[in-house]
Amino acid sequence: MDTTVFEDTPQHVSTGDLPKWGHVESLVQETMGLCRDDATGQVADYIPVLADTDPDLFGIALVSPHGRFYDAGDAQHPFSIQSVSKMFVYALAIHEHGHGLVRDIVGVNNTGLPFNSVMALELNAGHPMNPMVNAGAIATTALVAGETPEEKWETIRSGLSEFAGRELEVDEDVFLSEMATNHRNRALARLLVSYARLRPDADAMVEVYTRQCSLRVTAHDLAVMGATLASGGVNPVTGRRVVSADVCRDTLAVVAANGLYEQSGEWLFEIGLPAKSGVSGGIVAVAPGKGAAAAFSPRLDHAGNSVRAQHAIGHLSRVMGMNMFASAPQSGDVQEARW
Ligand code: GLU
């Protein structure tokens, strides 16, 4: 599609509101109760240290565009951000280069294949396809501001900290555990180099990417980070602008198409929200203009998405009216059509 035709058209914004805050709090509690006893799924163990995670941890956090928040269960329990980092690093890359260049280099289309697929790269002449799978995420990490790997890391650490509204730190155990076992990500990065889609410093980029995945967050942090994308790029807790409203819109579109790996279409169909998951068990979903919901629960389904976090956010999306595709007739006098 030739997107230049839209260039001179101003973008108007129209969303809606969450229910009244007291009701929001009781809906989050209701959701905790509904999902608490579900013990299906497996904790990720391909990063050895993650296998030690307590599988019963479960937390939900909700943040409004006005910075109101509600935390339930283990919403303050720290875990490594893993793939959820990809959406915020993507925002930093678009901030640096603009929408078009990042779209052309990294892509926006779903691969339909697992997050660490080598085949997806080979089938597409080394094109990473989108920033939410590992190959695209490593290519995206290489695009953030900074000449050296150290400068790029500082952009990511400080940028994601601004999204969270506090200084985030690396979980060194997780970082070292993944660095000792991430042969597949190194292979993906080298394939990107072989297709001239990444500069030759592949190993250094994988190291920065692995560090970004090891940043320690809580479900509360993820909800604040998501609420920043729901609020035109201004962190609703700190009041600081992190990225522009255009960067948020572009980021959320790509997250909607790709955030839950090869299950993204099904998620969008059922829940109707851009959401990103990670293998440590976190998911954040963003309702533009309305706020963000995050959940953390380490047991995952076969695609690597947290089982309880999907159920919790799915339930909240329905009862709080967050599905972006749902509408109701505005006129009270409705006749049934015959057909
Ligand atoms: N650091 C993990 C990896 O690259 C992230 C995967 C994920 O959360 O999906 O394998």
C-alpha cells in the first residue's frame, strides 16, 4: 500500500473510558479469583535459571491514562522482562529512525512460525519479518540510538526505565544463564549478517538483546509501561514524555499483529487488544486512550504465552470494554433488519 497518500491527513483520536475506578478494582479482584486455581501450562526451562521460578506466582496490575493504578496478588514480584522488552525497544527504534525506515528494514508481518524460527528467515531471504520475533528483535536492537553496543545498551536501559517511571536493573543471573545457552539467537544474528541485514557485530548485538531481555520488572511496571503507550507516549505516573503519539500508534499496530507469537491472530480475534508476552510469564495489553493491563504467571502454553495471564487479561478486556473492535449502537431506537 502506498502510505504517502495519508501524509497530509491529520490523525484524530477517539477512544473511550474505563469503567468507574471502584468498579475497575472489583473487576480486577474478580479476575484474580476466576483465574487463581488454573495450574495448566509449563514454566519455561530453555533458559536454565527460569526453571527455578515459583510456578504459582500470579499478579495483575492495571494503570489508567491518569496514572491511577491497582495491583493485585504478586503484581510487585520481580521477573525478567524477556520478549515484552521487544515492543518498547521497537518504540525507541522508531523514535530514532521514523516509521518508514524501520518498517522496511525489520518488517511488520507475522511469520506464522515460532519466535526463534530459523526457517522464517530462510523463507524470506533473510528478512526478519517483524520486531516481535527474535531475529527482528535483534535487528531492532541494532537500530536504537548509539554508535557502540555500550551506547545502544544505555539507550535501551534508560529508555525502558522512562517507560516504567523508575530505574530498571538487569537480573545478572538470568543474563548469564541465557548468555551461556543462546546459541540459537547467535545463529539467527549470524544469518542476518550473511544476508547483509545486520552489521558484522552480530555477537555484540545478541549480547545487548539478551541484556534487554534480562531487565527486571514487575507486572506493575509492565502496566505503567503499557499505559505510556496508551497515553500518546507520556508516562501517566511521571508526567514525562517518553516517545511521540505517532511512535505509540505505530508500535501498537505491530504489537497487535505479532505480540503473541504465532497465536497473535487468535488473540486479536478473541480479545481485541495489542498485547505482548514473554517467556518468563508476563503479558501486557494496551487499550489506546483507556490504559493498560498486565499480568504475570509463569506457566506457559505451547507457543510460550502465559496461560493465566492470557485468561486474566482476556477476562478484563471483556468486562471492562477494552476490545478495540467492539461497538454498540448509539441510537436507542433499533429495528431488527430482515435478511
Ligand atoms: N530472551 C528470550 C529469547 O531470546 C526471549 C524469548 C521470549 O520471551 O519470547 O529466547
